Amino acid sequence: MKLENSFLHRIVQAVKRGLTPKPKQQCRACGEWFKSSQLDPEGFCRESNRWGA
């Protein structure tokens, strides 16, 4: 029984880690939400940079 509970506990923990929201930031030009790695240091997305916003 202990092994079964440990196994279920690991599954639950993995699901919780997968469901934690990633911090997102809003593009200053288009207003869409992106992961911070998708925005440049000024806060603009690649698409806005492409169109010169």
C-alpha cells in the first residue's frame, strides 16, 4: 500500500508542476500575452518588431 501511495503522490506532484502557470508578459505594441523569453528587453514581441511597432 505504501508503494501505491508513493506512486500516486508522484503522479499528482508531476501534474501539479505541469499545471503551474508560467509568468507571461503583455507586448507593449499589440497587447498579446507572451512568455518573457518571447519578448525583447523593451517588452515588444517579435511580430511587432518585424512590423516596426
